[in-house]
Amino acid sequence: MSAFELDTESLNRYLEANVAGFEGPLTAEKFAGGQSNPTYLIDAKSGRYVLRRKPPGKLLASAHAVDREYRVMNALASTPVPVPTMRILCEDESVIGSMFYLMDFVEGEIHWNAALPDHTKEQRTAMYNSMNKVLADLHNVDVEAVGLADYGKPGNYFERQVGRWTKQYRASETETIAEMETMMSWLSENLPADDGQVCLAHGDFRLDNMMFEKGGSNVVALLDWELSTLGHPYADLAYQCMQWRLPGDAAIPGLGGIDRSALGIPTEQEYVQAYCERRGIAKIENWEFYLVFSFFRLAAILQGVLKRSIDGNASSQKAQDYGAMVKPLAELGVATIEQGA
């Protein structure tokens, strides 16, 4: 049995004994794709489920925290934020060889291109509106009420994050990129005063981490909570708004140079305004800082992907494509500094 194959007999015994209503026999099929936590479709007599597990073997202490993913989605069950129903977290590694959780399978569609080419103008407008509502609903969650008051560190979120990603970038640097140096200096020198805003931040809020209803416009599940923490709401908002500034032919395709009005997609300003209205905010100060931080953070993440590829630890072609985005992202960040938001 390969490291990623599941012992379905052991799993079946465990789930029948511990999950109300679960009935086997079951089959398990691993989803293709680059999830850092292997993910499987579980078909059983009682229905369809999804299992996410830690990869087998020795791992970095804080990486692949499936228990955090389970905890946050389970906590959100009582809120308007759409998440799958959680069934169980199993910390007993003897069942399948590593910690895992089981959740209900959600029927829906994932889209990868921000321009949504296969949709009508009206559908696009409705889909962007639905994403905006999900983000505002997430940031409006009372973290204390849902038991997540200890889900992240206190203190100035951006100060911590700029320090963290500078360190990560330096550890994976393969060449000197002048624009990255400019961004790192500028971010350190222009940190906004801590405004005390703390919310549940998703950390990777973008189109392809959401599942939409089949043939419809509403988000039915927000997925991939690996980077979630207690953070600042504008980090999530600015991270998604990078999509408006990325070119349409990038490895992560954006909306730059596209006639958004003709497509029924709001402008960045309209999207931010809708978010502000939903959260009762008059306007966002220091918007360029949040955007520059987002360009820097994504560039640092993709530099890490490139370094792992060079070291032989990541699939090469896609990693090279992502790595090729580091300098253009840094250039967009510097342009934001020079021209303002």
C-alpha cells in the first residue's frame, strides 16, 4: 500500500463506530491537485463525504494543521459563512497513519478564471456580490461567541506578518529583485497604527477557494482554511482585490486590462465600497498599504514555491510558472507605492 492509499477497512470500522449515521462499506478516491493536505472523496452506503488528512511522515511542527481547519469550520457552522458540515476529527494516527477529519461532500462548482468566461453578465455580477457577502459575513463573525478567541496571536497583525514574510522570503531568495527590496523597506516604514480590528481572517480568500452552486451564482462553501488565523480584515480584502490588478494571462489570471463593465464585474472601488457598506464602515484608510502588503506576501509565497522546485521538492513546470510571477508582482507593488491606490 502506498503512503497515500487509505486502509479502507480500518477507516470504515472507525467511522461506523464514531460517526452518527455513518454506514459502510466505503470506497476512497484521492482528489488530483496540489493540496498540501491529501484529500479524498469517500463514497459510503450512508452518503458522500470528504476526508482531509495530514500527509504521512515527518512534517514541520506547524504545517498541515488539519485540526485547525476542522476547528474553524466546525465553529462557523452556526454563522452565515458557508462551510461544509464537519463530522469528526480523528487524532488517533493508528486508524489510517495520520490525523484526519471527515466532512460532508458539497455539490458545486469551482471556477479558476476571475473573468468567469463561461457565465452571463448577470451571473458574474451576482457571483461577485455573493463573494463580497461571504467575506463581510466572515469578518463580522464574533470570534468569542463561536469559541475562536484564542485562534491567533494578539498584537499588531501587519507588523508580525511583514516580519514573518520578510524572513520567509530571505530564506527562499534565489536572486536579488530590486522591487522586493523596495517593498520590504516601504512596508516596514509605513506600518499603519494598530487600529485594534481583529477578525477571523481566511488568509487565502480568492475565487478558486470557493464553491458555487451548480449552474448558479451563490457561494455554497468557503474552503481551504490552512492559512486562517485571527488577523486584520483588510488583509483578506486587499488580497482578493489583487485580482483586479493582475494581468489576464498570468499563472494566476486576473482582471487587468479587461473591460469589467462589459462583463458585469464591479470595479475594485465598487467591490470595496460594497464590502464597507456590509460592515458599516465609512471608508478604508491606508488602502495602498494593504495592497502593497498583499503583493509582497503573494510574491514571497511564490518565491518559496520556486525555491522548493529548484531544490527538487515541488512539481517543476507549474512551480516555474508561479516563480516567474515574483518580479511582476513586486513591480505591481512598487507601482502602487508610486502611484497610490
